[in-house]
Amino acid sequence: MPISVEISERTICELLQRFKSELTFQAQDHNERDSNQRIDTVQDPGSAGGSGGGDANPSARLELERLAVEKLKLELELKNASVRELELRYQLNQQARQAQPLPERNERTLPEKPTEMPAAEWIDMCRTTAAEVASLNGSARLLLHDLLKEVRSKVPDSAKWATSVTEKYPPGAQFSFSDLSAVFDEFLETFDPKAKRKQANQQSWSTVAKRARVATAATDTANRGGPASASGRPPRSGSVWVPPKEVFDAAQNDPSGASDTRNPLKRGEFLTNLEKLNWMLQSKCFRCAEVGHKASKCPTKKGTQAPAQPA
């Protein structure tokens, strides 16, 4: 497989010049040695034979030298051919780069415009799509059947729910994967304890928020100088707290609070933190069960007696 090699023109010229100079040097060296040998042969024809170690056949030696020169010429031609091959590869690479320029970085290729579809082909495509949808709906119904079967066998008290789902989606009705997802969500909400607990928490928090809004509205009404709140909650800022009517009447009729069944201290019960908070919100002391001060400012805590209630 050919390998694409990119070589500049300067490199190619340098290679050619080097090969030519090498060939010229070798040819000059060969000619000089040949002329020297001929001069020696003419001056002393018997030196080669008299020495006993020279070449006995000068023509054979000349033939070998001629073959060596031919060999050098062939090697040079081979090198020139290699250089020409590199030149051709370089030209081909340049032509290919000019014919197929690289796309710009920000260039966006627009999609081809859709061709008009024949009516018959469009109808066939619609029929194929409808068949695929029908097969998917059939798969969804099979999954629903498997789901109801698993629910009936493994989940207690689920027969009624499975029957209702079967009645909701009868065999002849259309059923898709979205319906299957809705059935699965309904199953989780009905039988999953975590889902039940989450729903209960949401309901409880909504109830707490509703009560807090009602209590806040009542407190704001009391702070604005309107009627006191039903729970007897004291105002948030510097207004004088007015106790509820039933608390005020009970304090007038029974100053000792012995008949107040709402006071857990009179029943000898242990107060929880929530009950303490409730009494504190009503500004009723949970130490002496008196109205008008809190436990932190109760006189009995300091060893003094509580002030007498007005008759």
C-alpha cells in the first residue's frame, strides 16, 4: 500500500544536487585511476608479470572497472528514480489538497432539502408505522398482564386493585406504554410503604402549615388591636396581652385554679415539652398555673409567694 510522503521542493533539489556531485566525483576518481594505470602499463610492461603478484590480464581488469562504472551509473539512475518518485508523490499530494480543501472550523453544512415522497410510498410508510405501533401496544398489554399476574401472586390484598385495572383497560381497548407507566405509578402509590409514608408526610405538613397560617393571622389580628386570638397566644411585640374570656372568667371565679381541669399540674401529670410550650404560648405559668407570667418569671421559683389574685 503506497504511503503518502510530503517532501518540499527544496529537499528534492538538495537530494538531486548531492547525487549528481557524488556521481561526478566517482567518475573523476575512476578516470584518474584509469589514466594512471595506463601510464604505468606503458612505461613498465613487464612489471605486472615480473612482480608475480599483479594482474596477468590487463584487459580483464579494464573490463571489471568498466562494469564497476556501469554499476555506479545504474545506482545513480536508481537514486534518480527514487527522487522522481518522491517528486510525483509530492505533486499528487498537492493536487489532492487543492481538489479537496479542508472545511473551515465554523462552516456549517445545511441539511439537504427533503425530496417529495410519492403518495403510494407515503401510504405504505404510514401502514408500516401503524403496524409497528400496534405491535408495541400488544407488547404493552402483555407486560400489563404479567404485572397484574405478579401483583396478584405476591402482593396481599391486591385482587381488588387488579380487577379495577382490568376493568379500566379491557382487552379490546387501546393500551400503550404510557398507560402502562401510569398503572405502575398507581401501583406504587397504592402498595409501596415509602410512597404511602411520603404522601402522609405531605398531608401532615400541609395540615401544620394551615394551622400555622391560621394562628399567625389570629396573632396579627391581636397585634393590630383587634379581638384576641382564640388560643390566647400573646402578641409578638410590645402590646399588652389580653387573656381569653374563658381563662379570665375561670381566674375570677376560682383564683386558686383548683377547678381548672385544663391544668395538668392539678392532675399530678408530668408535663411534656409540647405541653410546656402550649402553656407558655398561652402565657400561663406551668409552675403555679397562674395567668399573667411565665415560668421563667414565676415568684415560686425564687422562693416567694405568688401575688394574690384579685377578687
